[in-house]
Amino acid sequence: VCSYGISNQFTLAFDTHKFEARYSDTLLGPLPQAADLYRERSPIFRVDQIVDPLIVFQGTDDNVVPQAQADTLVAALKRRGVPHEYHLFEGEGHGWRRPETIDAYFRATLAFLEQHVLFT
């Protein structure tokens, strides 16, 4: 289950809002010195190792982890034929606020886990 997750640390370092702009530096170190660690912590560079089904959730108005992060990961999963679901929540940001989104998130997560994990 991937909820508003980072797929590429490099692009996130340059495509997030001002408040989070140096967060990756704090966690991983500054670029270019920490480039190897950024690559290691970016699932997009190891997408060939993802073989199990994955459900991805993203808000269209997320300015912490932009939608492009999820779009890129989902496109790579699709190219590789990895079973996945992509749920894009219109108007939601980094975390869910609307009751209907929260409900949809938990229902989709439960259905996905029942199908792919709990009863296989």
C-alpha cells in the first residue's frame, strides 16, 4: 500500500513546496554528495524488483509529494505488467481530509488486501 509516497527522491528535491524543500537534505544529505543514497531510496530506480501487487493512492492537490511521483511509479508498474491499482483523489492534498475520501481509501485498501494478501 503506497499512500502519497515518494518514488523519486531526486525529482522531489526540486518539486516540493518551500516548507519541505530541504527535508530530503535532512534525511538523506545534500545533493550531489548524497546522490547514491537518493538513488537507493527511490523506488523508481528499482521498479524491476517490484513483483507483488501494489495499490497507490494520491491526491491531485498534494504539494508535499506531487502527483507526478505517483504517476511515474504507476506508469512503470504498467510497463512491467505488475498488478496494481491507482486511486487518484481529486482535490485532496498530502493526507485525506474529506470523509468520502477517507471512506473510499479504507474500502479500497481492505478490498485490495483481501484480494492480494489476506486470503491468497
